[in-house]
Amino acid sequence: MKGASISTILGLLLLSVAILAASTGFAGGQRDEVRDRFEVLDADGDGRVTPAEARRTNAGLATHFDKFDRDGDGTLSLGEFRRHAQPDRAES
């Protein structure tokens, strides 16, 4: 009986660790919080943030939109947004 209880406890402990790891991004890759924020801004899901989309949810970004639009196309790509949000980890 004692062996079964220990096995049950160890099984539950391993299950708890697996759930915690999955929810924190520890197992299988880190959550990309910058991408998550970008996707919230990108209301129409086209992979670009327009000035209108920025104004709806991020006044600071909207105010400095032209500064972060490095290619001057009137939209922000994920890479441009990442340079704004996380200058040391830019991606296109």
C-alpha cells in the first residue's frame, strides 16, 4: 500500500511539473510576448500594424509611429515593432 501511495504522489508530481512547464513556455519553446503584443495591435491579422490600429490600443506607439516605421511604408512589420519593443532582439 505504501508503494502505491508513493507511486501516485510521484505521478501527480510529474504531471504537475509537466503542466507548469507547458504553461510557462519552459517545455517546447518560449512564449514570444512581443509577437503576442504585435498580434493584438494587428486587428485585421494581415501581419502589419497601421497607424489606425496603433491608435486604437497604443497611444505611445501611435505618437511615434513614423519613427518606428523604418522602411517608410506606412505600416509596422513584426521586425519594426520588435525593434521598438525589444531593441536587442530584432527580427524581420
